[in-house]
Amino acid sequence: MTLDPSLIRSSFTAVQPHGPELTAYFYDHLFTHHPGVRPLFAAHLDEQRDRLWAALGALVANLENTETLVGMLQNLGRRHAGYGALAEHYPAVGDSLIAALRHFAGDAWTPAVEESWTSAYGVISSTMAAAGEGVAR
Ligand code: HEM
């Protein structure tokens, strides 16, 4: 699978005006299609939505700064171990994240864009999960 950073950036630019709706859609999709992860999250997700959106922006901005990107993902992954996130939860989140991006990207969403996001999420999730493995629970 091919990760084309320019396609990640252009599609992320296309969804910029829809941040709050996109993150709301993401959580609805996640809890409907993958209800098993719901208990990990606090009841109120308002603040959480903004943080997710900010983290995605920071990851996209640093896609080609490998050292910064890996450091960010390792920190995020270690914190997520504390939230109870296990490697097996990552595919569910990726499925819902890509569904939300697809929903709001409109014409900017193409098979090549989906392939790039799928591939990027593979890198994101494997780096986070690996860092999380090292954390005592
Ligand atoms: C692209 C991957 C992900 C990103 C960018 C992301 C981002 C974030 C951010 C920014 C926070 C706020 C707290 C912090 O910064 O530590 C957070 C919290 C959280 N995330 Fe994630 N996350 C991702 C994947 C996951 C996965 C796979 C799970 C597993 C189900 C998960 C579950 C949680 C939980 C339970 C919280 C705490 C929410 C609460 O306080 O109720 N996240 N996430």
C-alpha cells in the first residue's frame, strides 16, 4: 500500500472546515460499529473531541518529520496504554476514523487517498501500540 503524504495533506485540508462534525461522526461511528471500546471512554467527550482533532492535525503536519512524528506517536501510545487501549482496539479506531474522513472529504476522497490514509493509520497504530506495550498497566 502506498502512503502519499501530499494526498493525506490535501484530503485533510478538505475536511478542515468540518472538525467538530467530523470528530462527532467519528465517535458515533466508533460506538455504533465497535461498542466494545465504549467503556474505555469517559461519559463526556466534548474536550476529548478537540484533543483528537488537534492531535490529528499535529500528526499530519509532521508526516515527513520522521523523528518528531515517531516521538509524538510513542508518547501518545504510552498515554493510551493508561487509558486501557490495547493493540486489538486500534483497527476499530482506524475503521471509524477513515469512515469519518471519507464522509466529510467529498470529492477529495479517491481510492488513492483511502490507500494513503489506511497506510498512514497502519504506521500510526503500530507505533502507538508498540510504545504502549512497554508500559506497565
Ligand atoms: C490515530 C490514533 C489516535 C489518536 C490520534 C488519538 C488521540 C487521542 C488524544 C489526543 C487523546 C487526549 C488525551 C491525550 O492526549 O493523551 C485521546 C484520549 C483517549 N483515547 Fe485516543 N487516539 C487514538 C487512538 C485511540 C485508540 C486506538 C483507542 C482505543 C480504544 C483510544 C482511546 C482513547 C481513550 C480511552 C482516551 C481517553 C478518553 C477519556 O478521557 O475518556 N484512542 N486520544
